[in-house]
Amino acid sequence: MAEAFARVLADDVINPFSAGSRPSGEVNPKAVAAMGELDVDMSTHHSKSLEQFLMTPFEYVITMGCGDECPWIPAVHHVDWDLPDPSDMPMEEFRKVRDLIREKVKELAGEIRKTNG
């Protein structure tokens, strides 16, 4: 969801890549549905492994509550948003996490725009 929001809300300052430590190859159907409610199509997205990006330098690496379990990805800035994993939540709670992610993406984009002048 964060990658999709970044593409929609901040494509001028963020070139997002999303990955996980245990990808299934497909995006949670609840995420596709929740994002579809906001007219963001994630039907063609698929989950990717962090292994793909271990040697890619990034400006920002954003983690979402994985704490010590996150592998190290080279980056100038490391930020943990400490969000709950919504995958097993009822849809109402899932939407709340989706909305938190949207706000975090907006905040990050604003910080980057401010920094870049």
C-alpha cells in the first residue's frame, strides 16, 4: 500500500520499491480491495523479496514495525513507522492502517520536498 500511495501522491519525489522478508508473490486481497476503495488499482502488483534489494543503495528505507527482524538495506535514512500488520485484521481495522500509511507517505513526501527545496 505504501508503494502504491507513493506512486499516486509523491511520484515527483519518491521512486518507491516495496518488499518484504517473507513474500508470498501476491498482494493481500484486502489491500487490493482497500486501495480500490480510494481508486488506487493494485490488481497488477505482486509481493517482492527484500533479497532483490540488498545491494541497492537507497536514500530512504522505511520499515513498518518489524523491529530487529528487518535485514539491513543500505540507505542514507532509516525510518520505522511502527505500524501494526493489518493482514489478519477485520476490514474496518485494515482501513485504519491503510489510512495511517497514506498519512505517513504524505508526511515523508512533504519532508523530502522541504529538504530538496
